[in-house]
Amino acid sequence: MFNKNIKLILAGFITVWSIYQFSQGNIMNGISILLLAGIFIALYFKNEFILLAFLQLRKQNFPGAQKWLGYIKNPETALITKQQGYYNYLHGIMLSQTNMTQAEKFLRKAVKLGLSMDHDLAMAKLQLAGIAMTKRRKREATNLMAEAKKLDKHGMLKEQMQMMKQQMKKI
């Protein structure tokens, strides 16, 4: 939609408009307009296109998620650092189905930039471990699996880790 800085500037102008409404005695208008400013501030921290891409990914609609991510033309200027991590994370997950080398590049960048949730970071490291295993780098895969296991505090990836360990024994 907008550059991250434009969202903050719009929120500032809308807040000034809200203060003007309060000074004129229009309390409900001021509150409503202040809530509108809150939407722009929320979209600064949670990018709307990344949220829509996550929704498409939950439905296993990879082309739809790719379409929503395609709306972000320049992620370095449009997104804050954590959002850039999620942008690369989503690209890495989608490309892991087709192009392992490209997926590895995106997932490594996502881990480097950081992800907010530990289970997302664990999933990224588990994907990287799978890629390393397919490229016959067993030591790297083992290290990434150990890191993913530490990050997976709720045991959400337990089954995938067990399957990966069984496949590593075969190699």
C-alpha cells in the first residue's frame, strides 16, 4: 500500500485532525478519527500484504500468496526489519517446493533478519535442515535440527523432526 514512513506521516496528520475535532467539541468524531490513526500505526508494524499472504498460505494457495507478496515492490523501504524477515520466510517456504537453492537463500536471509515468533524461526531452521540434508550436508543439517528443537518449545514440529531424523539415518 504505502511506504512505511508514509503510514506514520498519515497517522500523524490524522491525529492532528482528531485533536482539532476534540478542540471543537466533537468528542465522538475525535475518538473515531483517532481510531483511524490507530489503523495506520497497526499497519506500520503488521504489513497488510504479508498478513494476506499468510492467510493464502494457510489455505495452501501458493499462487495467491505469491500474488500478495508481489505487491511489495521494494521490501527494504516498505517493510521494517522483522517484516523483511517474514517476507523472505514466506518466499523461502513457497520456493522450497520448486527451487531448493533459491529457497535456501531466502530462508537464510529470513533467519539473519529475525522472526518474531520462535516457532516460525524453528520452522525456518527445520526447512534449512531439510535443504542441507538433500544437498548431503549432514553436519549442518544436524546443527540446524538441534537449533530448531531448542526453539520449538510447544512441540509443534515434533513429528516433522522425527521424520527428518529417520531420513538422516538412511543417508
